[in-house]
Amino acid sequence: MSPRLRTVLLAGGGGGARLARGFYGLVQHAETLVLTNPGDDFEHLGLLVCPDTDSVLYAVSDAIDAQRGWGRESESWSVLAEVERLGGPSWFQLGDRDIAMHLLRREGLDAGQSLTCITGNLAERLGIRGLQIVPASEQSVRTVLTTAEGDLDFQSYFVGRRCEPKVESLEYQGAIEAAPAPDLLAFLQAGCDCVILGPSNPYLSLAPMLAISGIVEALTRAAQVVAVAPIVDGAAIKGPLAKMMADRGLEPTALSWVDEMKTLHPGLVDLWVLDRRDQDAAEVLRLRGERVFTCDTMMTDTTQKIALAGQLIEEVKRFV
């Protein structure tokens, strides 16, 4: 039996969480560290809420609300209703079981534990085994969007304003001062076959992680970097990516996504993964000398999530 592929998966947003679930179904074939996006994290009601990290935890443990794509399945909302009744902020929806996670995270932080340690403990309590889930940094990194309405933190833009304001620029506050998570550096130092950039929003989900000082240099020590397109057949799979690209004068196509990624992160990606419905874009890229792999990248159920992870593993093994 061939050794397991050592893989780092950058998982931001729903697409990254779904692909993390796929790799969890193949732990016998790939030893995977899932790196989660801290740019969405914020303090709310005295608690540190880490939406992307928790989405990965919930998706991997099959506890996520599949209809909404976030939060816990079979959730109840008694605390939120009481907060609203008492005149507190209710614009950000936190369910009762979700709040339990944030309370335990707060307890761990107050006890001096690292975010990585806390996340690992939560993963274990959710029954996750054989998959490392690690926030990209122990330091604070926060996405701030400059819009036509002024500066907005991520949650104010995404939840409070429902992505309506035109985005003029983005800043990842704290990224320059932050350092990559120690567990990530240790994993890379022990040897890594590939880094996979999940099918995530390049501005809101991947960029906050890649902006952390030293992280790109650390990741490119891996044998190859693979990027999975978050756009299929001219449409973003989910979220505000298409609108954000339009705000930047770009068409929401797989080809435009590749060009934008090359602009944002020159020389980072070795292999582009596009959906089979974007064969025309794939051919254009091949004529440019790019390595491209096409497959079914839609992940509407667990079988498809595992299938995509499996195809990525097999394609990467061809060049390891």
C-alpha cells in the first residue's frame, strides 16, 4: 500500500468546509491538515465567534445545517430570542448549540489555551479523528472591506448588509503582524506533498490566510499547490464572489478567476482544477502552458465530496 499523501487544505467558507468533509472520508489515503480562515472571526456578546472554523468542524462531523450551509442541524434559538426580548443585538444568528461551542472556546481562551488546542479539543468532542483542523494563526487577523458606505468588518458586510455595498478594497488587519500557526509549520517541516486551495472566495476566504506573514513561503515548500475553482459554468457556487468580481470589472468565469488568482498570488498555483463544464476555459489555459485538471467539482452530498477529494488525491499523486 502506498504511503498516505500529506496534504494541507486551505478551507474557507462553505466550499472549503465541504471539501474538508471529503478528505475526512479518505483519511486512510491522505494525512490532511485543514487550515481555517480567521478573517471572519469577531467578538459578539462577549464570545469569540469563529464562523469558518466552526463550519469546518460542523461539516466534517456531519453536524452542519445542510439547508443553510452554516450552523448546526436541528438547532434551537431560545437564547437568541431572549437576547432580542431583552433589547440585545440579534442581527447575528447564533443558535443554542452553536453558543455552547463559543462558550467552551471562551473558557479555553480565558484559561490560556491556544486556538489550535481549543479547536482540537472541540473536534475530538464532535467525534472527529484522524484529521487536523487548525486556525491559520494564533494572532488576530480580521477582514475589513472599504465600501461605498465606508469601512465594514466582514460580518457587518456579509450578514448586516447582506453583501449589498460595492466593495472598493479589502484589508486583512493584523495579517502582517501575525504568524502562521505553529502546527501548520510543524506539519510542513515534517514533509508535505501538496497544498490545496479549496473552492473558496479568493478575497474573503483565502486571502486572509495567505496574507499572514510568511505563510505563502511556508506553503510553497510543499511539492505543489493546487487551486480548485469556486466558479462553475459562469456562476459562483455560493456567496458574494460573482458580485465582488463584477465590482472589480471582472466576469464571473473560471478563466477570470484564474487570471485574478495569478494577479493576487503570482507564481503560487501549480495546478488549476476546473469543473468539467468549463472545458473551454481549461483548453485556453492549457494553450497558455498552465496545468489544468477537470472533473465534477460540485459537492451536493457526502458521496460527491469524497469523490472530489479522491480525484484530487489521484491527480496529485501523478506528480509526487
